[in-house]
Amino acid sequence: MEIQLDGKRVEVPEGSSLGDLLPGWDWHCSVAVIRPRVEEDVAESAEIRLTTTAGDLVVEMSDPAVASRLLQPEIAGRLHLHWQDRYAAAFGPFKSDIHPAREPWHYERGDVILGCGGYAPSRSYLIFARIRHVADHGASRGGGVIGRVVTGRGVIDRFGEGDQITGVERVLQRADRSHAVITHDATFPLEDGMRIISYLEVAVQGFSKEQIDTTTARSVEHFLLSVQDGRFKVNRSSSTYITDTRLVPTVVPMELQRSRLEGTVTLRTSGKSSGAVYIYTQGVSPSPVHTVVGRVVHGIDLARFAGEGDILAIRAEPERFDLIGLAVDEAKEVASSRGISLTANVAGGDRIVVGQSPETTLEVLAAGEVRVDTEPPERVIAISLDDEAAPRSVRIFREATGLKHHAIGKMPLIFIFEDVYLFKPKIEKSVGIIPENTPTGEVPAFILAMTNDSRRGVGMVGVRTTSNSEFGPTSEPLTGTNIIGKVLDTEKLAGLREGSTVYVREVK
């Protein structure tokens, strides 16, 4: 059987399943299975998707008959970049039945033209207009415009030597679910002609191999953090988008407001869903509370058919550059592998990176260098946090210390008295710390706790080196104490000093 897997043709034996096609796949992640459609079921869609080595394009065709001809494998397989200039880029050649008018025509950016070389239809080309211009492209009367690029116009500008169109397919409508299945069942049987989409790939805003624009560096960093585990969890699904809300709420700056075309990736910048990642499966107008951070260059149909609860594999280009939490020697290896020069404030291979400058991936890659602040291992204390028992308090703690964004967090140590260590992370006054997971009996030693709203010392974090049944780790009554976790590196507490910054690493 012949299967198309993520744009590549693969031959598999009869009776094969998804598990055979994707050995070693994480089956928590769903994949899209699109069955071949019989001719009478094919609706004449106005849009086709062109998969290219520079990214995906969606073209709205003016003539469905022309779209059907372009969908033929013998044409799609011959569409290599043949020539380009500042005005247009042409793919081919291939044979067509056009009749050249031998006259110039006015073209607009995004026009898709069927033309030919030397007025010979046997040497026809698919031509993409990069800018408004007047030219004779060997097209039929009327200019030969067969469609317009509606998604991915930036790809037109990136076409270069060696690029080719690797696939042409009709864009499925979201409602057309009779031919599409989202599944994470490894035993799902394959059929000849099926198309499998296993992952999403996103090109982030501002990044290219030729140039890096840091205008969107902070919002892009939040996106890269959201997907650094390689997963997109569909918390909500609508007719126009899917969204991952795992890092809600997070303050995200508005850096780029644009139309949200199919494949656009945005972050919500305000409201209850601030920090949520949106992937658009249908174009909508710009929004003052959505900042653009990237575009899907592969796998939009996976997003189109995914539903609430689905987990999708996702890749981002570039990967996040974050050295915090690594030993200096490890950080040097990572930086070197990405062509970045590294300078540490103090030499020492076993010291732990607790900060980096520049802070964001795009800024580091644009500069080509990074400076890191380090601390000796004895200054970094391992802790565990109890999400199940105190989800709200733990979320506040991670946000205040920086553990939400990096592998190492920090907070000031303000007081040591006998067996009590008190810390004061910076928590906004508007953040409510409601009573949660308050103890009712003896509190064991080395339990980590936060003072709740019932006491004046709200937001204080503390730990005791001995057990106590009267007062919690922050020296408040048990009713004013939210238990959030425990200290694992207990022996390191003795080396702490008042007024110092304490660094913590969460162990899960």
C-alpha cells in the first residue's frame, strides 16, 4: 500500500497499522488520518494547499477545473523552482493547454499565474507574483491569473535555489469529517492512499536563517516555553481555532497585531485567557488582544480536525534557547552546538547557570553570544511541589520565583530564627492566596509552606527544620498556612544567610 506520511510517500505491507507506520511514537499524541475520497464524494473546493520546501501555501483557485489538473501527481512532482527575480518566482516546466496571448498584464502580489516560456504550452509554469508589476508571462488572454495566495505569502519571498513544490492537495473543510479521523490508537488499520499527519510544525515570527528580527522576542519566548515539551494540548476547539491554555494566566506583551489567517499562531495578551496559545484553522480579522508569534508550515489539517482533549505533537523552529538549570560545562556544549559563544561570570564546570543575558531565544540567536550567571551547586536547593493538594498556591509560587519559566527559581531569604527560615518572593498585592491545603495536625520538618490571606504576612514562604503542631513553617497558626511542598536538599539550609538570594530547583 502507498501512504502519504507528513508529505512523503511511504510503501507499507497490506494489513499494516498506524503503529507499524510510526514505530516508537508517543501514543498520548493524536494523529490525523485522512482517507482517500471517491470521485463522487469530492466537493469542488475553492482552495488547494501547496506543500513546498520553503513552507506551505494555500491558494484560492478561480477555476476548480484548473485546480483539479494541478492535483494530478504527474504535475505536482515536476514543480521545481525554474527561475525567479524580484517580481515573481516560477515552478515547472510542465505541459498545459493554454493559448498565450503574447501581451503584458498587470499583476498584484499573491497572484498565481499559469504562463509559459517562449510561448510554448509544453513549457508551462506556475508563477507566483511577489510584488505588483506588469509583465508578459506567456499567459492566456486576461493575464492567466488562476488564483491568489490566501495563506503563506511570506513563503513566496523565501523561495530560493533548490526549492520545489512537493505536494498539492485540496483543502478540506472542517465540517468534512467523513474522510478525516483524529486518533491515538496504534492499532488503527491503514488503507491504500491514506494521508497521515503526525505533527504540527511552526516557524516563529521574526526568525529566518538569513535574518532575525527581535521585535517579537518576548512573546515568541512565551510560545517556545509553551511547546518546549513537544506537545500542544487542545483545551478548546472551535470552527476557527484550537487553543492550549496550560500556561494561563501569563502576562504577554502585545508586539505584533496582524490578520489571523489560516495557520497563524497567536498569544492572547489580556483577559482570563492571557497567555493561551491559539492556532487558527480559518482566517479571522486582527484583534487588539492577540499578538502574532508564528505560522504553521506543516500539519494544519491536524489542527483543523483536532478536538478538545487531543494532544498534538508540535515542533517549533527555532527551539528555545534556555541554559538556566544546566551545569556550566553542559551549557557550553549546548551553546556551541547552536553556534553561540558563552561567557560565564565565574569559571567552574560544575557551577549551575541561574541566569542568562540576553534572556530570550531570538535575542541570543541574533547576537550570537550569551552571558550566564552561575552559582555553586550548594546554593541551589531541590524542592518538590504538591500540585494536587494546593494547585493555586503552587501556581502562585512558581510564578513568583520564576519556576514557571525556567528550571531554576529564586527568592530572597529575609529571616532566620532558631528552626525557621523565611523567604519573601515578590507577589503582586492583587493576587489572592486563599486558604488551601492547611494542616490539621503536626507539620513535619522541612515542609514548604506559604502564608495565606487570613494573616498579615500573606505571601511569606517558610520552612522549619523541626516538626511543630502549633505553628506552620512560616510561624503562623495552622489555619494561616498553605502547605505547598517540601525541601529535599535539607542539608543545604544550614549554609544559608539572611539577606541572600536562595535558588530553588523543582524535582518532579
